[in-house]
Amino acid sequence: SAQTSNLRLPVRCHAYKMRAGNLLKGALRSYSLPVAPWISPQRPLSLSIRSNCCPRHLRAHRLLGGSSELPGRPSERLQRLTAQVRRVSIMAASSATAHAHTNRLAKEESPYLLQHQHNPVDWFPWGEEAFEKARKENKPIFLSVGYSTCHWCHVMERESFESEAIAQILNEHFVSIKVDREERTDVDRVYMTYVQATSGGGGWPMSVFLTPKLQPILGGTYFPPRDMYGRPGFATVLKRVAEVWKHSQAKVEAQTEDIMEQLRQHTKSKKARRSVSDEGAARRLDACSHLLSQRFDDRRGGFGRAPKFPRPAEINALLANHIRCSETDEEAADDGHSLEMALLTLDKMAAGGMHDHVGGGFHRYSVDEYFHIPHFEKMLYDTPQLANSYLAAFRVTGRPYYARIAADMLDYMLRDLRHSEGGFFSAEDADSLDPATGQKKEGLFYLWTEKEIDEALGPDKAPLFKKHYYVKAKGNADLSSQSDPHKEFGGLNCLIERHPISETAAAMGMSEGEAEKVLAGCRETLHGIRAKRPRPHLDDKVVTAWNGMAISALANAARALAPAPPPRSFPVEGRPPSDYLQAAQQAATFVKERMWDADSGRLRRSFRLNASDAGGYADDYAHLVEGLLDLYQADGNPQWLEWAYELQDTMDSLFWDQVGGGYFSTTGDDPSILLRVKEEYDGAEPAASSIAAANLFRLAAFSSTEHGTKYRDRGVATTSAFGELVDEMALAMPQMCCSLYLQSIGHPRQVVMSGKQGSPDSEALIEAAHSVPAPDKVIIFVDPSVEAHAEFWRRHNPEVWSMVERGASKAAPRAVAYVCHNFTCKAPTSDPAKVKELLREDHPSRPNSSTAPSAVPRLSEIDI
């Protein structure tokens, strides 16, 4: 009880006791509470709060018991803590149940591996212990790869891995290895390359049979437990592989050697035939937009047929092409089509059931063509990427609707995915428990019957809500034959906006404002009711790359939303934009303190109770650098830019392909990873090289002439490494096309600002610079009165420091901005409107890529 001097949780599973203890200690530290924890495997967890607490401490203590005395954000943190501890308590209660089996996965920290700790299968984690057993006993390896919120992974576990009969076959004839693809993306990439090459498709769970040398024999995805639909069942496949291995091992090994050699040749580095010119770089973006237009669904938004996956890189490419065309004489040729495709897709996704209208955020993808019935898992990597796309649309169009959707997603992330110390968790599952049956069902947490809506909202509000969100007595999964092919959702409603709010309001005889206010109240009421349902599983590991994405989105939101923050309209909470900036800073600090080794300069892939054994991959470095660059541009603190330089240099030393250019996904240090793969597809997560290329062009703009040339040259080498692929199929890498657009611009415009950090005049200039949608700009803020700023810019860009120093000695004590392009600066101004005007001007002619930066004047040589 939180009302006494001891808070005791009857949690006897030690792993969950440690988790609960960490959650509680983190929250209590945020109030500077004197905490003395005692955690041991032999007794319940006990957190003793010493009796000499001051009244403020006691108020915080009572908050743990449900009081709301403390105002504002701290109480939200404790509410999040309460929800997290409740989840841990549920897991702990489950763990207290007697289990017939416990395997070595019980010692792991990965949520996915822990889900399989009580299977009768004798699972091993990926590592030498399993490899040695396979070699010693001359057994093939069965490799199962998935992640903790994967629906079909759960299905295969229930059907096969919990089966005593199937476990017996696996344990007798195979060494079974379980891998969390989100933690060991290096393992996943190697064998997914094989599965895709041999079957033409892929997905999770991924099931691959290997020799003791880790070479693939046979691969697939989900296998049903028994023979059905003309497909062999998992038991049949196991027996057949075991039989072939026993009688034809030499032949199998020879075939696997041949397969691996083919894969090595396929992934072998090849030197780029030619560098991509700046003029050629611009054409790639136009080609990508043209290919997207051929697949565009002009009625329902999105690209191609169902299922429809949100792919933020496609939206980014369309918006970038719109900006490119509007700045050149090609605007008539595009005729606004790029913008039209981007906005209709964003509109339909936000209106559809793929958007969680009650709780905020987006589900993974839509199974139908209407963005209606989703696959219900929620992934962290989707949320910030889509938020950035909506923020970009807001900057281009000025429509508050896009700002509201961005805030909706970020508020969900802060409310439901945030670690108590500032990082962000990975995902929420698609499945949740049905109390009526005791079984988990997909989407149950998010769906509603008409009766539930009527009872929750009453006769005054329910008709409006049902009208707007297409709620029906028989259920609403009826828009497409693909919405509910297995008839699972009869009588259930997945909320979708079939009409704009103006039509709904007119039909109900209300004003738009009045209707929106009532709907917001209804959503909040339903959110409170939904919170009492069994919640989907939370994957509570913190992944570096995805936190880099979160830092980027939060930092961009802090500036984009500052002039007119979206008002409260649940699930939008009406936060001040400074909350987003603070959250970005805290997430960056979490990654730096928990997941980065300052001595080696290396990142770890993830964190749960501890940092993972797996080192960071190329995408971890790329996305974190991107987030830090955006964070620097939001708060002007050079510590983030300093760290970005360090991480970029480390990424170059660990992952750079010396032969072909671009970045390998892995370091090549682990001998168990048989292929060193370079990602060549911008999917749900863009390729590391696509993000890194843009980072390099941006770093060049922040840097001195000498160092800027180095970063720009490496950026060009990166884009050139993928030039032939983009020529053949630009649609494979839309994010790389965005980076090619940055290359085509030449030297980005620099908005150099000098002033006192946090002062109103400095903030006004920064907001003005951020308000203009121009991908070709970087914002450099220098406070000449802060020694850390002066020292940083003297080292990294003495030209900028010289200009700021000379300008500060001549100017009045107020903030000034210099808009510079091709090393030529406009006259300094303290007028925010003038900054906007200068950034909206047509670009001056850009230098040819062959023009050396040293051939033009340095900033410090210009008479300003």
C-alpha cells in the first residue's frame, strides 16, 4: 500500500521484480525521493521510503496511490509508471503459474525470447553454445526468427512450439535457436536474404534450417502444424529435413556451399561505375514520383493494392518533389500531382481504421484497400516517421489538421511508449486477452460493439459518434472483401471516418466546432473505458535506431507547432511544444547514458534491464545522427551536434564499404554472420545509407570549408553507390531519392543566427526559419556569450564563428540572422518576417558539383 511507509509488491519472479523495482526507482528519483531498495530472489520486492520525507515527498508518495495533488506533467509520469507496474504485475502473476517446462531462454532479457521460455522446445539463443552443440552432435539447426508483437509468431508458438509432439521431434533431431529480429537484425538480414532469394517472399516468423556451419538448407515463414491446404505441416517438414540430413548429409552440405557462394556473389561489393552528378540526382526524385503516380489509388489513397503499408519514405519523396518543382520551372510539368498524391494518402490514412482514433497513433498496416481494418500491432518506428511526414505536410500546406495528427501520434508515444527515464519502448502487440474465453484475439482491445458505444456515450452523444465513425449493429468490416475474409469481426466495429466533420455536423444539425468538441469528449470517455480492458503486450526494450527517429520527430514538432500548438482534442492533449523538445532531449540523454560507450564511441543496439550484447548496426547510427541534427536545430545546443559528429565518424570507420561506397548493415566483426549485407530498399524503415547520405550533406553545411568538403564527398560517394539501382527502379529507394535531391541543391543554405539562447528575439528568428518548408537549409545558432558555443564553433566552423564574432561587436544587443547560400550572405536582419522572405526567394544558380568549395569565398572573407 502506498499509504504506508513501505510499498510492497507480491512479485516473486525475480526478473519481474527487477523490472518493477527499476520502474519505481526511476519514478521516485524524479521527485528526489530518498529510496532504499531491497530486491532479492527469496522474498517479495520491497521499496522502503524513509520516514524523513518532506511534505512534497509525501504528496508524491500519495500520488502512487492515486492522488492527483501534484499538478501537470509529473502526475502524468506517475500515471505512466502505474500502468507499467500494472503490466509488470500481470506478467509476474502469470509467471507465478506452475510451468511444466522452463528452458534457457528464461535467462534472456529480450521480450520475444522470454515469451518462449516455457515452451517444451529446448531453445537456445543465438551463440556459440548452440553452435558447439550442433557441431558436436552433428545435428542441423532449426532457426526461428520473430519479434514479440508478431501475430503469426504467436500463432506458430501456440500451434507448434507448445506442442509436446513437435517439441520431441525438434529436441531429438535439431538444435533449436530462437532470435529476436529487432535485437539481432544482423542474423535476420542474412537468412531473410536467403528466404527471399529462394522463395520470392519473406516475413515473420522466419523458419530456416541450417547446417552446423550455419549455412541454410531450407527456409520459409509460417508453417501450419499439420498438412493442410496442399501445404506440408511443420511436423512433416521437420521429419523430412531430419531424414535428408541423416541419409544425404554430404549432398546437402555441398548444396549449401553452392547456395552460400551464390549469395556472396549477389551481395559482393561492386565499385560504382560513375558518380551521380547533381543534375542527374534531381532527375531521380522526379522518376520516383512518376513511378508512384502509376501505382497511386486516386480514390482511396496509397499505392498499389491491399494490403496497404504506410511507407513514409514515399510521402517524403512526393513532398520533396513538390518543393523542388515549385522552386524551378518544372512546376507546370508536375501540376501539383506530387502534393496531391501525398496529401490524399495522408488524409485517408488518418481517417481510416489504421489510425487509432481513441488512443492515438497508427497500427502497422491495413489489410484492405481503404486503410480500414488494420493489422493491429503498433510499432515505434512507424509513429515518429509518420509524424514527421504529417509535420512536413503541415509546413507545406499550413493546414492545422496535419499538425493535429502529428500531435496525436506523438502524444500517444509519450503516453504509452515512454520509459520512465526518457527512452521509448518498441511496440504494442496486435493480440489481447478475451476475458470470456481466456484466449488472445487480434484487435480485441481496439474494437467496439454498437451496444458498448450506446452504453458508454448515452442517447445524446452516441448517434453523432456512430454517424461519424461508421458504427453498425452488425459490425463495420464490410467495405471490402479483404476487410474480414475469415469472418472474425462480426458485430465489431473498427472506427473509421467515412465523412468529413462538416458533413457529420450538418447531418446532425450542429456546427463543426460543436461536433468536434462532442466527438473529442466521446473519444476520451471511450479511452477511459478501454483502459480497463486487458491491454496488449508491451515490448519494453528500447531500440537505438527507433529512438533516433523519435528524437527527430519530437524535435521537429517542437519547432513546427510552436506558432500555433494544436488545442486539446483527445487523444491530442494540447501540450505546449516545449514538452516535445524536453522529451527529445531526455530521449537523447537516455541513449547517451544507457546505450553508448564513450570510451569506444560505439552504440549498443538496444536496452531493457541492461544494454544488449548486440552492438549498434548502421541504421542505429544513421537514425540517431539524424535525430541529433534535428535536435540541435530545435534547441541550438552544440552538445548534440558534437555527438553527431562523433557518431558519424564512428559509423564511417565501422560500416563504410571501401570498395563500392555506402554502408554495410554490420561491422563484419562477428564470424557467425556469414554475409555482410548492404540494405538496398527503403521499406518500413529506410536503408541506413539513404539516411546517412542526407546526414552527410547536412553535416557538410554545418562544417568548415575543409571538413564540409570531406562530408559532402562522402555523401556523393554514398548516393553513387546506389545510382544504378535507383536508375533501374527509383521506387525501391524513395528516401535515397530525397538524399539525391539534397545533393542536387549543391551547398545548402545556412541560416546563421547570433543571439542570447532562449531570449524572445532569438526564439522569434528561429521560429521564422523553421516555418519555411525548405529541405535545403540548415539552422546554425550561436550564443557568443556562452563559451561552450564559442569553443565548439571555433573548432568545427571558424568561418561561422568569425562572422558571428565580428557581427556581435558591431550590432546592438539583439539577435540577428544571416541567410547565406554558396558562401554569400544577405545583409543581417533582426526581423523574423525578413528571414521568411529571404528563405522563400527563388534560389540563386547553384554551382556545378565539380566546383570545389575552396574556389569560392569563405564566409569569414565576406563583408557583411
